[in-house]
Amino acid sequence: MFSCSHAPMYTLETLHNKTKLLLAPLEGTETVTVLILVKVGSRYESAKLNGISHFVEHLLFKGTKKRPTSLDITKELDGVGASFNAFTAKDHTGYYIKVNHEHLELALDVVSDMLHNSLFAKEEMERERGVIIEEINMYEDNPLLMVDNVFEEAVFAGSSLARVISGSKENIRKISHAEIVNYFKANYAADNVIVAVGGKFNQPKTKKLASQYFNQPASGFKKSSFKKFSSLQKSPRINLKTKATEQVHLALGFPAYKITNPKNYPLLLLAIILGGNMSSRLFLEIREKLGLAYYIKTDLSPYQDTGALAVYAGLDKSKINLAIKTILKELEKAVNKDVTAEELKRSKEYIKGKLILGLEDSAARIQWLAAQQLLKNKIETIDQQLKKVEKVTAGQVRQTAQEIIKNQKINLGIIGPYQDKKKFLKILKNH
């Protein structure tokens, strides 16, 4: 049985303007992380504005009324050795600053200034178009980074989840200044934001500072929304991107559970047993025994209304047929037969170790807590999550395998030197 005393202590309250404030002190560290999460990402965008969430994220670093240039922002943060960055996902956007605890107020000042007083200067926006287009080129030139997009274009076809976070180069060239400003005003409203502080800090003082720096009134603009995903897939689906590569990159998988579904616990254990580490079934069979792949892994992508289970691999292009057939055979075994008691025990201990080790850092811990609050509207502690993992039985793991692998239609995303997807479709249909 698990025994763990690492449950994160935190407080959660709502400021007068409806911004959520999450405070999570952590002992044994000298650092503090300020994280802002906004409940908007690429799935909230129209096809015409696809890429605008990521565009806004870039522009928030380009100058404020108090710090008119990006250099003014970065000079202050570099001056105290801060680690800072931002990210855009399909369902949220984040900004973080990690500093020595002595500089917490500076971090709050800078990130709130970016959030509330960004200039969105037209000349900076025009300059940033080129930067983002080069970022898109970088991803398109790297199949390892792109294969996830290729897979999700298949599994979530017809939904805004199928679109890439960066948007198309054509969109980035066309999005107007007015569209950027209006989108920002609508979606960065106070009631769509979580302010999270984790690490070493004085709670009463930090609460007072947060109330001071994040006191803007709620916006009257209508926030963007998304249409819930519903899979209408009736047959196997393949998305092939032809590219002259020496190594083939593929992602093979199925629609899965939404982020709040408790069946994600047995599904996570199944994913680990199949391809979660170097002692997993797929790693041993595909890489160690047959030598078909450099990397192979299984991963879950849970969203608010749906999810996906996928096997990712970088394969020998001359042996791709054998590799796909072997992957399918391993998936079939999980449907037809319970995982062993030893596999179940090892996968549970693996989750426990990874979760506890991963949350020793103030930045990782506060992001883990804040993302739960933003996307699930509730927070489960480490203890609570591990207790749910511990209760999972081999029968439940097999049941989720049947529900996802057997009952859902398969999707395959491939990047490689192929022109015709018919041979891959034949493998999937014959299995």
C-alpha cells in the first residue's frame, strides 16, 4: 500500500474581481514561482483566427506602459537571475516567473504589468509575425515535434482540437491588430485567470500583494468558447504527411476519456504498462527484441470533454509494416488478457515515484495544482490521487483497454517518405 505525506498544502480564494488566487507554500526551497493561467487556447479559436492565442502570448513580452520594450522586461528579470517563460496549449495559456524568494514582489509586478498593461504596439506585432512563422518552420522541419499534431488532426477531425496551436503561416500573416486586441480583452478578463504562487513566501503578505497587483475589474467582453468534441468516426483514419525522412515517426491511437473521468486512473496504468518506460511491453518488444525503433512510448492527452490514448514511435522506415503489426498485437493482448499482478504493482510504484519526484520543484508543483483548478475546477492532492491509483484492479485496466482500444476506431498519424496511405489502411483494417 502507498503511504505518502507529500500532500501539497494550498489555499484557494476568489478575489473581488473574480480572479482565483492559489497559494501553495513549499518547505525546503529558497525559490518562489508566480504562475498565471488563462483559460483560453487554440481550441477556443475560430478557423480564421487559429493561432491567435499563441500570438497574444508572444506579444505580452513585447512591452508595457511601465516597461515599454521587451528589453525593459527581460533586463529586470535577468538582473535577479529569474527563470521565466510562457506557453500556449489547446485549452489554456500560461506565464511564469521563478525567482529567489526575496524577489517575489518584482515577479508579481512584472507579470501583472504584462497581463494588464501590454502595449500591443503595431510595429512589434508586425515584427513578431516573422518570429512566429520561423517557429512554425522549426516545428514543421522536426517530425518528432510534429507527429503529435498529425495524430490529433486525425483523432479529433472536424473539431477545433484538431488544429495546431501555432496556427497556419497564412493566418499569422493575416490576423489584424484589432483582432489581437479584441481577443485579448475578451479572454484575459479577470474572471478567466488564475494567479498561482508556489514555493517560499509569507502567505499574508503575498495575499495582500496579489490583491494589490491583480485588482483590475472584470471585463464586460464575451469570452471565447468551444464546441464539445463528439467522435463520429466509423472507420480507421490515417493522416499521412509525406516527408523525405530517414526515420518514420508515427502516432497510433484512439479517442479516450475527458480529464475528469475517474477511468483515467486505470487508463494511465495501462499506458505505463504498454509504453510508459524502458521496462514496458512495447519498449521491450519493439526496441529491445526486434530493434525496430529508437524511441517508443505511450501517452495520454486528456481534455475537458474528451481525450486520446496514443503510441508514439520513431521507426526504421524499411520495417514500418512489421512495427505497426507488432504494436497492434500488443494492444490486442491488453484487450484480451489481464495485466499481471507484477506489472500492475510496478506501474503503480512508477506513478508514485514520478509524481513525488516531479513535484519537488516549486514551479512544477504550482503548475500541477493550478492546471487542475483551471481545467477540472477542483484540486486533488498527491495522497488523494495515489489512493485512487492504488485501488485500481487488473480487471479495471482490462475494462478500459476494451472500452478504448476495442470499442473506439483507430487513428494513425505518420510522417515519412510515403505517397500512399492505402497500405497502412490495409494493415489497420486486417487487424
